[in-house]
Amino acid sequence: MNDDRVDLPRAEEGAVRWESLREWSVERLSGVVPALLERLKEPDADEAASLLLRLEYELVPHLQSVLRSGDARRKAAALERVVRRMPKEVGLELTSELIALAMNPSEEDAGEGVDELAEEALAAWL
């Protein structure tokens, strides 16, 4: 049941709203993954990242999509806030995307440090 509609809290709305989201089940959180991924570029990114990390393997296809996208800023945020904090066995599911980013970054990816972040993740797991 992924019909939950939620307005994610803004940083100024504080911990109360984020606390209520922390109580959500993994199944319920699955319905708001795109919104949480977008929040990785915001000041309260750590809150969104903590929720995303609970999804483990369910998050992999979403991260693959982000890492294959043309949005270098979004890739950098996902790598920095989520991928580097994933358990090794989950993160290794992203190996092909990480190798591609590390070995052949676009100009925009290199400018955002995506290649370096991808290399760091691979080095930590391999």
C-alpha cells in the first residue's frame, strides 16, 4: 500500500515531524522514496538518509536510477549521504554503477566529485 502522501518536514519544522516518520514501517517508507531522495540535497539530508538506509535492498533500484541519471548533484548527495553508509552487502549491489562513475565520469559528475565519491565507496567495500 504505497498511497501514503506525506509532506516531508522542512528543517525549520524540527524533529517532531521527522520523529513521526521514523515510526513508519519499511513498507510505508517505500512509498516516499523519491521524495526522500530529493531531500538528500537539503540541510536536513541526514534525517532523510537515515530513513532511506532502513530500506536496505529495497533501496537499490532507486539508487541505481539516481546513479544512472544525468543529475550530478543528486548523484553526489546520494553517494555522500546514503551509499557510503550502506552495509557492504547492500552497497555491493551498486558495484557496476560505481565503477562506471569512477572510471568514466561526465564533466558534470567530475565537477561535483561524483567520481571520487564512487571510488571511496568501492575502496571501502572491496
